[in-house]
Amino acid sequence: MFRPPALLLLAGTVLAAQDFQLPPYLPIPEGLELKPEGQETWRFDQERFDVRNAQTGAWLKIPIQGMTSRFLLRPAGGQRLGTLVLQQAVQKALEAAGWTWEWKERGIAKYAVNGREAWLSVKAAGSGELKVVVVEKADPPTLTLRPPGTEVEPINDATDFPYVLPSVRGKLLRSLQIQNPEPVRLADGTETLATMTMVEKQYELERPVSNHEFLSVMQAALKAAGWVIEGTTPAPDAVVQAVYLQKGRELRATLRNQRTLQSLAVTDVGAQLPKPTPRGEKP
């Protein structure tokens, strides 16, 4: 197990979701309005919803993933209304639109019409506002990576890695070469620290990517290409650490998501280790 170096933080990171989208099957009750602040929509994210076990009555949290919108509702026109009045208005509007309650007392509702399934949570947010989270259930996006080959691939500053890509399309901003000490095992079995060159490529993404999407998509793609996941970090920036140990190769990757930016760093350890001396020759 290795501890990868901390990657350079990308300048200008914007911790924002994509443009806010209100699902068409989610009504805004008369007399209420969306608060401009606090709106966000992620193409793919996850939320946990409270449900009751039908047999035991115990409550548990179930994860639902898909298109996720989060926002605040407040009385329109600067009115002052109590939380109970707001909740009753939302409940009436949801029921009229075809939503059913999974746990009404907890504000958990479900929409299942024409093959579309969505989950909603509505809770008091203080100051006469309600916090609403709605997730339309969906499978994660997919990414296909080409496995590393038997020969060391040339790495060009102006192009992508041949075997690691950002989780969505993006513009390559820069490539960096960074020297770091790495724990390595030599051909004779000796374990030591060696200075290795890590190549880091930084991308501006075509759309924001949630940490949950990044971890889901990147881990699945790496595993399918033969990489082994060594560790992940979910927040504040999602990080995946992986190693490739097939075809006589040893590559280490540290991949980081910063919503609108991603950095991919790879150290080709096998290519930088001293070659074993053939038997009978002097080193």
C-alpha cells in the first residue's frame, strides 16, 4: 500500500452544480416560491432517505442515486407563514401530482409513474423555509478505459493519457511533471524510497461532476480495465487511488475531482526502476 503525494490544487475551482433544474413532475404549491439561494442540480448524485421496515416498524436509510436537485421553498411575496402551513401546502400539491408517501411524518414521498421513479424529502429548514431534495432514480454514467499495454506508452504534454481519462469530457488545461519519493521494491526484493516522476494532467470539465458520480464512474472503469483500487476519499474533493500490476507493468494513479475540474496523476514506477542486471554481468 502506498501513500500518494498530495496533488496540486487547481486554481479557480468552482464548487457548484450544473444549472438548476426543477423536475416537471414536481409542483410548486400556490403561495410558495423557490428561494434563489441554495439551488443545485447534479446530473448524478446520491441521497439517503428514511423509510420504515414494513415488518418490524424500524426505520432505516436507503440510498437513492440519479439526477438530484436540492432547493429551498419559502412563502411568496415576503409572507410570514409557519412551517406546518408550508408542509401542509407541499403535501397537498404532491398528492395531487401523483406522489405517494413512504413516511409522511418524515416528509418522504415517492413518485412512480410510467417507468419513472423519484424520491423526495421535505424538511423544515428554519426561518419559515423548507428544504427539499428530489432524486430521480437512474444508473450511473459509464466510462471505458483502455488497459495499459505491455510496452511503456509515450506520454505527451498536449494529449491525454492513453489509459486514464476524466470521468466526463473535458478540456486539457496543462500537464505537469512532479518529482516525489515513492516506496518501491527493486528486482532483488529490496524495499527502498526512490525519486519518481509523476505526470499530472488537469482538465476543465464540460459539466460539473458530483463526488458521488466521480467515485462511482471512475472506480467501475478502472476495475474493468484491470486496475486495483487502493483507496478512496469522498470529500471535500473525491479522490481515487489505484495501481496497475499486470503485463509486467507497475503504474500508480491518483485521480481527483473538484466539481468543474479534475486532475489525473500517474506514476509509471515500472518504467523508472533500474533494470535488473543480467546474470554474469557486472552492475
